[in-house]
Amino acid sequence: MSRVALPHDAKAGPTKPEVRAVLLDKLDLRTTDHFAEVGSCTGAVTIEAARRAGRVTALERKPERLEVTRENLSANETTAAVELREAEAPDGLPEDADALFLGGSRNYEAVLDHAVETGIDRVIMNVSRLEVAGRATEAFRERDLLEGVVQFQVSHGYELAGATSFDSENPVYMLIGGAGPDVAADGGRR
């Protein structure tokens, strides 16, 4: 699989490649799946999902970021039908999604309610702020969505005085769950 090209900047950091790798593993997207994303920003996750799922619906509330998603999407090879929607979730979310990714924390409780109401079988939310991670974990639990939480941090090596040192990224808390019957405790499919 080719790397994701992001030639256009959305003035916000995309989900890092290492985080996307874990995310995509947990989503376990198939060609029959309809994947929905809340907060497409640069389009990095949209592009990766469009290489695996059959259909993709990506929401972004900021028109300039949606345009960046569109431009970055056109700079990459994908196989899925992709629909980009300018909307603030949960407005604009499809009723028939199989998998859902929340890349931001705005309106996440209403988005989780939508996931429960429509029976989305895989729901993942990435959070970088500890306080939001705690509240979001409780929101997943209250809706009987929570299957697991993974916390990880990626560090990249760089040369320092002839040796290798590491520069770390912020930790990411990944909340994994779903409303459907196919989600196992490890976030994979049963």
C-alpha cells in the first residue's frame, strides 16, 4: 500500500501514520463496509479508509478543512466511493455506517448517541487530552459501547551528537467499542 500524500495543509495535525496503523487495525475495514469519519481535517484517515472500505462518508464542519480533505483525497489513489459533507456531527452522519471514527471531541456525546441509535458495530475515538479521555470513556460506558481503551505514545529517533535520541509525540488515548454484535473485547471482530 502506498503512503498517504498530504500536500495540502489544514492548519491542524493529521492523525499520525503510526496512530492510523493502530486505528485501521482496530476498525478492520472490509470492502463491504460503509465507514464514516467525524472531523476529516487533512483527509489522512479518509484516504486510508477509502483504500479498504467500500464506501466512505467524511464530515468536516470547517469548509476550508473540507476543501483540504478534497484536495488531499485527489492526490491519492483510493478504491472506495467517497462522499465529503460539510456538517457538524451528528448532522450529516449516515444511517447505515458499519464503522465510525471520531477524530475530535466536539459533540462526541451526540455522535455516540447516533452510533447507538443506528447500531454502528465499530466506533473508535482518538483523544489527546487526559480530561477529555476520562469524560469520553464514561460516555462510552454509559452507552454500553466501551470494549477497550488503548493509550500509546510514538517517539521518532533523530541524530544528536553522533547518537540517536528520541522526540516523542503527545500520547493518544484510543477508545474502542461499538453498538453492534461483532465487536470483541480487544476491539477486533468476534
